[in-house]
Amino acid sequence: MADHVYATMRIALLGVTGAVQFGLCLATLARHEYRPAWVAVAAFTALALVTATCGIWVVRRQPLPPSVVVVGTVIVLIASTAASAALPLDGHFREPDWSFGLAGWHLLLLLLDRVPVLLTASAVHVAANVAQFLLMGVPERVEVGAVGAVVLATTSVQLAFVVITRMLARSAHQATEVAAERDRMVTRVALAEQWEQGQRIGFAGQLGVTLSLLADLADGVLDPRDDDTRRRCALAATQLRRLFAESDDVPDPLVHEVTACVDVAVRRGVEVSLAVSGTAVPVPAYVRRELTGPVVAALSAARTRARVSVLRTDDQVRVAVVADADVRVVIASSPQVEVDSGAYGEHVRVEARWRRTSS
């Protein structure tokens, strides 16, 4: 936005500079006599060439190249000094002195976005013109006052243009920050709504499975003494507990959800050991669901003992479960998580792996 402001203000400066040079200064140059005249004409032509060269980039709203800025500034200062030297004896800071104000507009056009350099070049420009005025002889106090008024009036208008541009650029920057913060807020709200909707769908789906299980138990369709029914109840309880843990705000969500699954198994009388290695790494919620799926299935099927391990490295996250289960636990792999499972005698081992580089 700041670049847009400077580009727009440079277009306005280009118009002002062209209007002043060809609308006012050209008539002044033709109306008065300069000695030598060719110096004044050459200075006028050089300033016109600077304006035309800057216009190549300004009309396309592109920043001026550093080489154009440096060479143009030098040409403006030299042309202004030469035009001032060609003035009549009593022409300094009066009507014949067309170059003083015009050179200031050229410096603005070149150095609008380089304020320290602009102030330095303007000071050199004013000092050079004042020095030439003083070299013409000791001025009277009235002349000094008139010169001061001309310098103050000219530089005040041009510096006011700089101040306005800076204020507009600052306001544009603030507006950009406000808009960016508003966009971030909208994004956060949308993500929160999406997460809430996902949670509702997950809870609804899990509760639907659990309610049907409870209905079958209440109707006598399922026998609570049957081992398969107990495993189904244990699986439903573990899934619900893991789902509740997903909503908690904790520093390490993955370990928190695994611990929730372990707690359900411990309440059933299963002896569970949990080992965690590596520092916490950010894991998306949908990936955590697939990583903890083997934990839920294996712990719900465990009879008396299970061992759970969580390993985090720089490039992957692994969750493994070994349990003395009656059934073989098989969890399907997904594009995000690879799962290996197998039976070893009376024990079942399941491992889920998520490679962070592929997320």
C-alpha cells in the first residue's frame, strides 16, 4: 500500500513538474534576457529531459531505478546552479529566476521516497542559490527579507507535499495491518467453526455406535458375559474417552490422547506401561486420530497386560502397542499414516507411523 501511495503521488508530481516547467518557466525563460542565453536554455532542456526520463517509470507506477535517481539528482543540481549563474544581476529569487522553484519539484520527483537524501539535496540546492546571490554583492536588509520569504514559501510548499505523502503512506500501512488482522480473525473463526463441526460429527458418529450397543444390551440381544460383547464395550468406552481428550487444551495433545486410552484400560484392570520418547511436535488432529486408532483397538482387546510407546523424531512420529489380546488387531493404513500389525503367540503388536515430511 505504501508503494501504491508513492506511485500515485509521483504521478501527481510529474504533472505538477511538467505544468510548472512548460506552463510557467518556459514563458519566463522567453521573456527575459540571460547571459549567456545558451546556458539557461541548456539548463531548461536538461531539466525537461529529467522529467521525461522519470515519466517512463512513473506512468507505469514503477519505482525509479537508483541509477536514474543518482544521475537525475546530479543533473538537477548542476542545471539549477548553471541557470542561476546566467541570471541578470538583479534576477536572483525574483521573476527571472525560474530554476529555483522548478529544481525543487524535480528533486521531489526523484527523491520522494528517500526523505533524508531529499532534504540533503534540497539544502545543497538552496545553499548554492543563496551563495550565488551573495556573490553579487552585499544585499540590503529588504533584499535579504525578500529572499528569505521566497525560499520559505517555495520550500514550505514542497516539504508539505513530502509530509502529506508520508502521512498517506502511514495511513495506508495501518489500513493494511487492520485488514490483515481482520482476515486473520475471519480465518481463525472459520477454522474454529470447522473444528467445532468436525467435533460434532465425530461425537454424533461415536455416540450413534455406542447407543446402538447400549440398546442391544438393554434389549437382551447382546450378553454382557460374552467376551466379544465386553470387547465391543471396551472399544466404545476407549473411543469415547479418546474423543473427549481431543477437545482438551494441553501442551502435548498426542500423549494426552494416548494417556486417555491407557486410563480406560487401567480401569478395566489391564496393567499398562507407557513410554514416551522425544520432544513434542505439532501433529494435526486428523493424524492423531489415525495414530491413536491402533492404541484404541489393541487396548480394548487386551486381557491383562499391554505396553504402549510413543516415539517422536525430527521426521516422523510412531505409536506402537503390544498387548495380550485374544484377537488379531488389524488397522488399515491411510495416505497419512502407515500401520503394521501382527500376532506373536498370544500377543498382538500394532505400530502406526506418520512421516512429518509427507504431511
